[in-house]
Amino acid sequence: MRIVAFTLAVLLSCFAASAQTKVYLITIGPGAESYEKFGHNMLWVHDPAHHYDPAYNWGIFSFDEGFVGRFIQGRLEYWMDAWDATKVLDEYKRADRSIWIQELNLSEAQAQLLLTRCELNRQPQYSHYKYDYYRDNCSTRVRDMLDSVIGGQIKAQLQNVPTDTTYRWHTRRLTQDDWWLYVGLDYIMGHPIDHPISAWEECFLPVRMMERLKSMKIKDESGREVPLVLGEEKLYQSKTEIDREHPPRYAIWIFAGVGIVLGGIMAALALGKRRWTRVAFAVVVVAWALLSGLAGSFCTYAWFFTDHVVARYNENWLQLNPVAIVLVVLVPAMLLGKQWGARHFALAAAVLSAVGLIAKILPSMYQVNGEIIALALPANIGMALAVRMVWRGGNEMMVIRRGAGRSAGNMPR
């Protein structure tokens, strides 16, 4: 607390020697929790004339009031409020998250307009909004509020600037330290996050917005071109959290390795004739079929029955498909001698995976899902081959038994 307060005092002595209202962009780096991976930001208005020092925060949510249900439905509700800037920064420092402060080059009239609009937005009837991970989040709200008081100059400069990145590219980049989150998000999100985004859209990330504003120039009230950012200070560097520059480069080989090993294990167990190999075969195949079927079912649900726009038009549905879930019943039944078509459903899962790969030649199939294909395709092929081998082995055993029975019946008594 004392360190942050001392640093702020130094900044104020450098940035705010007069009694003029000052506006600062506070940028917070990624954190350890899943909802902290993309960073955070706030607008801090330092108004010495009125002894007012709020940091406006559009990233507030509650785990109560049906959070899980709202999250699943894609109907998360966030809101904005304000707290004392020094206390807020001290909390982020204790959470070991990097902190930057930029003084923004706003006139007194613009700073007061920003303060008025933020206070209005803070009122209960205006403070809540429907959260969207990419298009309407805590960072885009800060961007839009700031843009509104300088006449739309930020959007005018950034909306037509290409970045050669996508929402998925950034998502993979920022979640690579949490593999469960990485795989889950990569699977459940479809085409909408694979379009190239502009520099304006890239401001959904607080750190990227901070970097864009740093070099931006705007026209002041007299028409002169001036820098938007007057000064920048890094208050704290995280000791553990790193804002990585690229998605993992070799992840596809890891996914492919897991898929090949999984498919190979299923095929190898299918060759075994002992009881334990049959049990192990059933366990592995049923586990994969259950995972695949549930993932495909959830993908279907998210696509058609929720407000998750990013989950629509998802090619991964072909890789982990609801059709596989019936194998949870059919494979054990097959081992008990019931011919209920397990091999047909296993083949269908493999064919759908192959179709998903072959269809990538079509321009409309542009989703970046090579990692999911690398995992699912060899696993599904291995499962289909394994189920067919067990089915054929069972049929051959039945033929042998029937032949032995007929031979025994023809023997002289």
C-alpha cells in the first residue's frame, strides 16, 4: 500500500503540478485466474479541486445471483462502479499483476465531460450491461467512453488499421498457461472469432489498447495535433504472470501426439484376447466416446440454444460429435454379444472427422481448428478400427463355436 501511494505521489508531482483535472488510463496485466487472463483497465479521474479521486471500473461481476447459469447461457451481466484509485492499485499489486499508468492529454472541459459521463454511467439504471468477451467488455467500455469525449478520434484512427490477428489468436496466446481453459475455449468457439480484426477491435485487450494509445496523436480544441498520452509509468511488474507474444508454436504436435497415442492404445487393446484387455478396451473406448459425445452435445447446445455468438458455425462439431455418445452403451453391449451396430457409429464418428479435415479446402471452412482435428481424427480412426476388430473377432468366435457344436452333433453316440 505504501509503495503504491508513494509512487502515485511521485506521479502526481510530475504529471499534475496544477489544480487542473487529470485523467489517467490504468492498465492491469493478466492474472492467475481464468477470468483475469485478458487483463483489465480503468479510467482514473484526479480532480484536486473537488478532492475527488475515483477509478472507474467496468469489469465488476458477482459469482452469486445465478452466475453459472448466466455464463452457460451467454447472458453474463457486468456493471461499472468507482473506488479510490490508490486502494485499487494496491489490491492489484498484492495480486501480483503488472500495472501501468498513462496520463491522457485532455483539456479541462474534456476531463470534466468525462467525469460527468462516468458518474451518469455509474447510476444504477445505467451501470449494468450484457457482457461480451470481445465486443463489449471492460476494456471496450473504457475505449468507448474515452473516445466519446474527444469526438471519436480514436475510432477514426484505428477502425481501418489491420492487425493480422484474430480474436482466437489472442485467446490462444493468453490462455496457453492454462491447458484446460486453452482446449475448452479453442473447442467451443467457432467461425465468429476467426475473422481478422482491426486495431479498434483489438482494444478489447487492455494492454493492446494501452500500446495503441501511446503513439496516437489527436487534435486539441484549437485544432493543433498533440499526443494523446502525455506520459507513462510502469508502477509494478508481475513476478509470475507473463503477457506472451504468440500462441504456442508446437501445440498442434502435442495434440496430434495425444490423438495418435489414444487411437493406438484402443487398436492395441482390441488385438488382445485376455479378459483384462477386453475390460481395458471397453474402459478406454467408452471414456473417449463419452468425452467426445458430451463435448459435441455441449457444442450443439451452445450453438443453437444460447446467446454465445462466438460458439456458432463451429467446425469442431465434426470432430467431437454427439453421435459418439451412443457407443457408451453399444460397446459394452457388443462385448456381451449384442450386435447393435457399435461398429457403424464408431465408423460414423471417424468419417465425420475425416470430412472435417477434407472440407478445409473449401473457402467457407476457414476456422482455425487444426489442433482439435489433430487430436480427434487419429483417436476416432483408432476407435473405429478397434471396434471393428473386436466385432470381427466376436463374430469369428461365434462361427467357431457354432461349427464345433454342429460337429459334436454329428458324432456317433
